[in-house]
Amino acid sequence: MKKRLSILALSVLFVGCVPAPKPTIGLGTGIGSSTQNSDLEYGRPPRNYASAIRDYFSSRLKHPQGASFQISVPKRAYKRKGLAYGGDVEWKGWLVKADIAEQSRTGRYHSPKPHLVLFSGDQIVEDILGSSHKLITIVDK
């Protein structure tokens, strides 16, 4: 009985140690150019991303009329699910980094807070506070 339990415990232990497969990003079928395949994969870049970010954060800031925005250009990116959820790709689209400095009641600016804003087309999917995230990978460097 002990021998069977030890074999069962070891097999469960080894099965749990198998790593999740890495997602394949940017691999085309060989038909057409790679830019066409990546456009199909990530969608088109957001057009009015700066105004969309300002509108999005206007309802989330205490004093949006005096806020200062530093917005980067969109870059292709993807976000994986956590390893507990299988590690598959959860989202593919465009990422825009935005540093937002709010103005206090006295008129002085606070230090800017970095945000990662995730787009699918022209729609904002999610914003993440911080300048990096473990599950997000930027494809365009």
C-alpha cells in the first residue's frame, strides 16, 4: 500500500511540474507580408489615442482640468493570463504609456504617475498603474 501511494504521489508531483507552453506571437502562414499578418493579429493602431486617454481619465481624476499628460506612441503588445490560469494569451492589441500629473488645489503639480493603457482598436480595454507589468510583453521595441 505504501509503495502504491508513493508512486501516485511522485507521478502527481512530476505532472504538476510541466511548464505551460509559450505563446507564439507574430508567426505568419507565409502568405502575404509579415505586416499584414501582424495587422490581422493586433488590429489597427488606435487613431485618436491621446484624446481617448484624456477623456478616459477625466472621470477618474480629482482635478482633471489641470492634469498634465505625457503620452507615448502606441506599440504592439500582448498580455498573458497568469500561470494559475494556463498562461495563454489573454489580450493582443496596442499599448500606450501615459504619465499623468494631477494638479493640487493650490496649483502645484504632483509627481506624474505612470499608466499602461491597453487598446483594442480605438477602445480602451484596461489601464494599469505602473510603468511595467509581469504579464505584458511589448512586441515593438
